[in-house]
Amino acid sequence: MNPNQPHTLRPEYFDEVYRANNDPWNFETSPYEQGKYADTMAALPPERQYESAFEVGCSLGVLTEQLATRCRHLLAIDVAQAPLERARQRCAHLPQVEFRQMTLPNEFPAAETFDLVVLSEVGYYWAMPDLEQVTNHLLAALQPGGHLLLVHWTPPVHDYPLTGDEVHDFFLAKTGPDGPLKHLHGHRAAQYRLDLLART
């Protein structure tokens, strides 16, 4: 392994972040986050109710709570236990939400398929080889016609192996004529990028 190559951030990284601050990215209070969540929800077709959704990296469950209104079942995962406990409390009134502690790509929901997968502010934590493995798992689990929603901060962060643009460009490269994904719509805001794709 090349020591100069960026590595996927380990679960311990997030444990330390949450030990230092129980809302390290201000998910609950930031106007930026609130605006981005509204944009994220607006990107989903208003007429569609999802049967089985998968949110990767749910953190405190702020977005989870909103996504649940559009899903009959929502599996939300995170690598760290502390935010999952907060997320469970936040979504205790939503019986359709299930939380699990899980680390991708080493773990993945076995034999489950989804018609919505949400990767919001998580893709850049993986180095490219792990992002490729995660994507293979996600594509195998995403039902034909199912949606993949990507939302990522675009400015570079020194500890992250990838940028948000690199994550989105990686997925968009799979939207060619014979690719497994189709690009439905997307746009760039001042500090983040959003793309909605569908499984062909």
C-alpha cells in the first residue's frame, strides 16, 4: 500500500469527532444545513413514495427524520454509536425508520434491495478503492428505476480523501449510454452539489 495515497477515514475518526462535540457539523442549528436539507427533499419527485430507502451516514438523524416522511421503510446507518443514539431518540416517533451501526464497504445490508439510496455528505470519507466497492454494493442493491441521491460539500477538506466533486464525477461517469445509471437532474449551490440519478 502506498503510504502517500489517501486512506478512507476510520470509524475511530468519527468517534473522536463526536466525543469533542455532540453536533460537530451543526446539523441541528446551521442555516446552511437547513437550506441544504430543504433542497435535498425538493430534489425527490413529489409524487413518489419510496418502499425501501437506505441512508448512508445518517449522523444525528436530522435528514433522516425528513426522509422518513417519503418512505414506507428507511434503513439509516452510521459508523459511530454516539450520533446513532441521538438519531434513535429524534426518530422514536417514526416506526418506519430502522437504525444500524455499520461500516461500508466492509459491512453491507445482506439480501436487501432499495428504491432510494441517499449519500449525503459521506462519499468523500472513502478513498477511491473503497468508494468503488461501496458503489458496486449499492448498484447491486438498487432496484431498477430506483433513485440514488447525492449531496456533497464541494470545497476541499484536508483530512478527507476525496472532494465532493470527485464523488459526483465518479457516479456521473456511470451514466453513459450503456451505464448502470441515468442522470435525472442536478445543480451546484454555492458550497455543495446535488445530483439525482436512477438505476437503469
